[in-house]
Amino acid sequence: MKILVTGAAGFIGYHLCKALLDLNLNVIGLDNISDYYDVKLKFDRLGLLGISRASAEIFNTKITSNTHGAKFEFVRMRLEDRQHLPQLFETSTIDRVCNLAAQPGVRYSLENPESYIDSNVVGFLNLLECCRNFKIEHLVYASSSSVYGLNKKIPFSTADNVDHPISLYAASKKSNELMAHTYSHLFGFPTTGLRFFTVYGPWGRPDMAPMLFASAITNNKPISVFNYGKMQRDFTYVDDIVEGIVKVLLADLTSRKSQEERYKLYNIGNNQTVELMDFISEIEKNLKKNAKKELIEIQPGDVERTWANVDGLIKDYGYKPTTGIKIGIKNFIEWYKSYYT
């Protein structure tokens, strides 16, 4: 089996590529290496997969690495490239696809909305067309807990109505779910959306709270604590997310033949909420240093609480994330110290 992973130089994408290669599966990794955050982190992730920065900087050229035994091929490409993406599918024998490529970030969508439409909507449509035209067995794609928006019912369930997103990022992810449903219905191939809940861990994005907190505390700078600390999140460790993706991506599709089974949605979260102040305390404990906290109002696009109902994942795959923040933060801070200090 050969699997295409988009967003391969990203936080979750890197971990997924490594997990698939460790299973001796051949992987094609695709990423445009945008400058939304420091590209050095992206190139360093690729370096661990055997791809040099010099080779990864070239667009639309496939680079091969055999560092992990199985073959890893990397191509720098934009999902919205309507010329080169179909060519990649045509020249590669791709069986299944996991789409993790996206313009991330809730707050950034207030500043640069065009990038979300280009990558998350136009790019996703281009990928759906390739999956349809080249008979891909299964498309798994990243959605987000952000789609729940102003929902008040807790925990969030995939059966809930999600018609009230409060950021363009969330709206773009909801559009992915609708587009995938349409393609599964019209063209008969299975699609599975995974709504991720606040993923953290080693090699995480520097724009996300754990990295921002660790950096500020380490450098004796204040941290911004939104909504005056009255926030709760279903923090999910990256290894748990990847294990869930792998189970879904590699699953036997025999039961997905009927039309109503072709389209699926699941939450992947730790199925519990953690107070933001407790999460910060765990970072302080592992850094052996107290944070200087600036308590400020909630930001536009943010929600006060997230909590994943993962009954569907348990029922269909016998799986739920289990890593608590004590272990997760310990592993994250150990990596942070080794990489940044």
C-alpha cells in the first residue's frame, strides 16, 4: 500500500509519516512549506524523515528517502495547483490519502482570509477531484473541533448541528465535510473526516498555546491568558491522534460499500476537559519556573470550552485517546528543551 500524506512537514503530518514508515508502508509526503510560521521547524521535521532542506526547497520535484526502510518520497507542492497535483497522482500509484494540509489558526483567519479559501477550500476540491479521477480507495481528512462554534451542548458530538462557526477557519473545515459528503455520495468512494481537539506534543506548532507558553516562561516574558483563565480544552496528545488516524486510514473498507457508510465523521479528543490554568501549571512544573500571567479578555473566534464525545470512534474502531497531560506535557517539555535550549 502507498499512502499520500498532505501537510507532511507539519506537526501532525510529520508524526503520521513516521508512524506509517515504521509500519513499513510506502509514503508520499506533500507540503507547500508555507511561511505561516518558521519554516526551519518544517525542514527539521523533514530532515528526520531523510529529506534535506536543499532538496525540499524545490517545488514540484519528487525526492526519495529510504531512511526508515520503507520508501518516503517528498514533493513540495500546493494543493491548489491544478496542473501538478493531478500529475502527481498520474505518475504515482497511490492507494489511500490522508489530507492534513491546511492553513491553520483561528485568529490568523481574521487577518488573512484569502489563504484559508485558497488552501482549505480550493485545495481540498482539487484533492477530491484527484481522488475521484484516480480511484483512490479512501480519503481521510482533518477537520477540527472549531466547527462546533457556538454550540452549548457538552460534550460535542458529531450528531450535533454545526451551522454556527465563529471563525473562517472553522467555516472552511465545515465546508470540507460538506464537500467530502458530496463526493462520497456522487462518486462512491469512502471519505472520513476527523475532528481534532487541541493537539499538542513534541514538534508542535509555535503559534499554539503550549509552545507560546513554554517560550515565554523560558525567556521570562509574560504569557497571555485569554478569558481571564476561564477556558477549558480537550487537550489531545499527538501520538494518540496519530494512532487514531492510522486505525482509520488502514481500516478494512468492506463494511463501507453501502452509500450511507461511505461518508463518516469522528471526533478525536481525550474525552475530558482540562482547565487552562491547570495546563499552564503543568508546563510550569516541568520547566521548574513560574509564568508571569497577563489575564485578558477572550479573543474573537475563540470558544470557552471544548470536549469531545468519542463514542463513534470507540464503537467502530475500539479506540480512544488515553494520554493525560502529566505525561503529555512532560514529553513535550523534554523535546522543547532539547530543541530550543
